[in-house]
Amino acid sequence: MTEAPKSSVAGTEAPAVDAGTNHGAEALRYVLNGVTATFVNWAVMRLCLDVFHLPWAWLAYWVGALFGITTSFLGSRYFVFRKNDRPVLGQAVKFLSAYVIIALLASGVMHVWVDWLHLDSNLGFLMATGVQVVLSYFGNKFLVFT
């Protein structure tokens, strides 16, 4: 809790403002945005694998990730962090830089899990998504939408 600012009237104090008041709502919006972006990522990946018969899970993941990242950026900017008063280009560059790094790590998970170990791509997707969730929250919160 932050310290209450002193009032100009002697002996009185303004009520303290809890800086954490909106964190719960922000966290819920983050989860909703993440679920939506993850579904878009998964649906496009499945489309690539099942309909277009792309032979590499890592590439299918990347195609899905591009769509998921776009969904996530728009949702983060306008819905989660509500920082659309700042230049979109600067946010987009930072966001994309972070997500390229995150997507490289996540596609590495998919590559090892599916292409090397020949294990289930849906389970690999869930593990890759777990990596993305943790890294993207902290990256967005503290580097992109500050």
C-alpha cells in the first residue's frame, strides 16, 4: 500500500490509494486475452498440420504463433494493459522482439517434443504455451506496456 499524500490542511490526510486495486482485473483480462490468443495459435497450428498437412510441427507452430501474437498484441494494448495512448510502433517493436524470443523458445519445445521424440503435438503445444505464458506476462508488464 502506498503512503497517503499529506493534505494542505493541517491535521488531515487524504485517503490512501491502493496501487494494487486494478491488478486483479488486469490479471483476469490477461488470462482472457491469453486464452483467446492461445486458441488462435492452436487453431492455426492444427489447420496447418491437419488440413494443409505441413510436415513440420515447428513450422506449423510458427505460423500459428504469428496469428496468436497479433491477437495477443491487440488484446494487450487495448484490453489488458490499456496503454493505447502511447505510440503503437514503439510498443509493437518491443512486443514483437519479446515474442520472437519467446516463440523461438516455445518452438524449440515443440521441435524436441514432437519432431525428435515423436510425442503428442497437443501436449507439446501445452508445454510450449506454459513457457509463453510466464515469459510474456513479465515481458509485457515490465518492458512493453509500461
